[in-house]
Amino acid sequence: MDRVRALSNGVEHVQYVSTRGSAPALGFQDAMLAGLARDGGLYVPEAWPRLSAGEIRNLAGKRYPEQVLEVTRPLIDGAIPEDDLAEMVEQAYAGFAHAAVVPLKQMSSNAWLLELFHGPTLAFKDVAMQLLARLIDYELSRRGERATIIGATSGDTGAAAVGAFAGIACVDVFILHPSGRVSEVQRRQMTSVAHDNVHNIALEGTFDDCQSIVKALFGDHEFRDRMKLAGVNSINWARVMAQMVYYFSAAVALGAPDRAVSFVVPTGNFGDIFAGYAAKQMGLPVDRLAVATNVNDILARMLSTGRYELDGVVPTISPSMDIQISSNFERVLFDALERDADAVNALMRDLSEQGGFSLPQGVLDVLRGDFDAGRADEQETLDEIAATYEETGEVVDPHTAVGLLVARKLQLAAGTPVVTLATAHPAKFPDAVKRAVGFEPKLPPHLADLYQRPERFDTLPNSMDAVRAHIEMNSRF
Ligand SMILES: *Cc1c(COP(=O)(O)O)cnc(C)c1O
């Protein structure tokens, strides 16, 4: 069965299809502006384009923005003129505090940390969001259109989205965060941005409630069309695409395409690790992809038992992974089901009606061919922060620590480099870090006065109608 078709060299632009099979196939720009497909599915390329070993080898030594252009070329496929794209990519990464954008740090003889937190809001989400905001602004301006961006956040997506879209004239941004369940640094990064196009909503509920409301608003087609809703959660294909680049970047630095590399990825919504899977489909030699979760471990349980079963969400010290419904998992499921949209629909129906679904054994075997999983509880996470500091002098954030502990537990193949994704800067989670190492990591200079900045947000009940009315009332359009 040829699950991975190579694209032909024909003139047609790459098309994106929905995992649920009934939304129209779209080009890159339309898939980006849509976010979620109209049938509730997620967009993926109609077939995975592949980079040759030679093309992958040529990435080595290039500057990060150049690597972005090379990796995304077959996915954007001429939909944006190359010069314009190059300029947006340069600008997107100019604001990163490290010249390498996503530096790779050696931790021991065979273990590496990929630091993805040098962007403006100190989490890996900046890597994609800084580019996405420019791509959306560019396309809307070209069309003379505007959009209302709505997103749910467990903390970091919202900060990254507000940081990237603040002040962009053609968009209004509404970000829902679960009231009292994001760290103070995360909240202040969102709420202290004083631009008229930024609207923060503290929802009296969990992250999953925020995400359900956002999904329901996208499902209300009249509202969606009238407000020109656009989504920037990790369901947005363009975000996944931007995240694929750092897998290539790290792997070529460690010897790809002539040597395979494994990645351990602190995971919540499955977006980041899906980008690693997508890089593998495009030809990057990735050995294992390890899902690292906190006690909200639906993904780890699913890989060990074959049963994807919802359970309550428990607040943890790694709040950006306090998620049960991992939206992007649907994308990998679509491939594992040999792109049978009816089969995806059936499982998603079970999920919404019965709170879970069982994977056919064949599908589970396919998933286990690519993915491993492990989890860390709260004490293990704190212990890992302390142990990493003692052993290496590095202070890591709780999400990264979950990844490092899972890397230790899994004992991936000797000889294959293991890269753990460092998804947030430790200063974003000062309380947990202090509990582990006895001191608070310092915020970088551009955020040093964060605690003195005034905040702006509205608290709303856990109700889709209340959120819809609020958006209608406060949109500038
Ligand atoms: C968002 C986030 C994650 C989880 O990423 P997903 O793409 O949702 O799996 C992990 N760590 C941090 C710090 C995050 O902000």
C-alpha cells in the first residue's frame, strides 16, 4: 500500500484535503485562512511531497531562514512569490534572541536539547506564529480582506498569537484562556499588550472548554462567514508546516540524511510532534518520535492500550500540556487509516458520543511503528528539573523536563542521537522551577517589566453564546 505518494512535477499547486473528506480541497493560502475545515476536519497535503537526500544534505550549514524556504517550498508550491516569502521569513525570525534561532545544545554524549524558546514570548509557538501572522497579513492585504482570529490557549498559544498579531490592521484577535489556569507570566504576556485589535477572554472553564467553544464557533457557518473567522491554533496547517523546519534543521546538524535521529516531544495537542511526523513523511530520516506527556496522558495510554479514552483534565506544573483532546492526532490517524475519511468520521463520532474510541489493531501497529510514549508525574518533573541542573548546569522549564525524563525512561536506540525539544524558557514557569532548584530564573531584558505592565481582559462564563455575543460586540469590523 503506497501511503506516501510523491507529487508529480506538474503545474498544479499542491492541494490540501480535509481529514473528514467532505470539505473542498484548498490551495495553501485558503487552507491557512480556513484553519479548521468546514466539515470539522483538519487540512493535510493531498500527498506528502518529498525532499531528496541531496536536498536534505544541502540544508546543512544554511541559515535558519534559508532552511525555512527550502523545506516549505514544495508545501507552499509557488502560492507566494519567493522574494516576498523570503522577506517575511527573515522578518519572522529577526526578533529571536539567538542568532541560530533554534540552537541545538549537547547535554550528554548522545542527548541534545533543541531550544525553541528564544522568540518574543519564550515558547516554541513563536517559531510558527511569527511566520503565520506575516503570511496571514500578506494574504489578507493582497485580497483586500480582513479576518477575526479566534483561538483557545492553555497559555503559550495565546501569548504567541497576541505577540505576533498585535497591531496588524486587517485582523481582530480574540483569545480564550481558562481563567486561573495559566501561569502569571503567560497571562500577563497576553493581557498586557495594549493594541485595539487584541481581546483577551478569561473563560470560567478548562482549556478543553475553550477549545470546544472555538470549534463550535467555527461550526456555526453563518457566524464564521460573517465574522470571517480564521484560526491560529495548531490545527492551522501553516503552523505545522513552520514547525517541520526545526526537525530538519536539528537532524541535518546531527548528520541527516546519512544518520537517523530520534525526537522526544513534550506533547499536548499533538501539533508539534505531528510536525516531526510530517518531516519524516517528507523524507527526513527520523527513527523514533516519542510523545512525552504529564499526568494528562491520554496519548501515552492510547499507544499502550489502543484505546483513546477521555478522562478529566488535571491541572499540572506543565499547563500547556493539560489537554485531553489532542486535535492534531486526527491528522496522523487519517494517514494510519490509509486516508479513509469515513473511518476518521466514525472514530470522531465515537469520541464525541461515547467519550472515546478503540483503534483497530492494524492502525495501532502503524502508529507504534513511528511513535513511542512516556509520561512524567509532578514529582518526577520537579526531580528532573533538579537533576538536569545538577548534572549539566542547565535550568529547564517543566514541559522540557517532562521530555527529558521520558527520554531517560525510554532508552531509545544506542547510537541514534536523541533530541528533546525544549518548548519553553524556564522563566515562563518561575514557581515550579524555584521549587525544583531553589531560585527563580530571570526573565530576559525585553520582559523585565512584565509585572508592572497594566492588564486588560474580560472574564466570561463557560458558554458559547456568551463568547459569540462578546465577539460580535467587540469586533472592530
Ligand atoms: C503548546 C506547548 C506544548 C504542547 O505542544 P502541542 O503542539 O500542543 O503538542 C508543550 N510545551 C509548551 C511549553 C507549549 O507551549
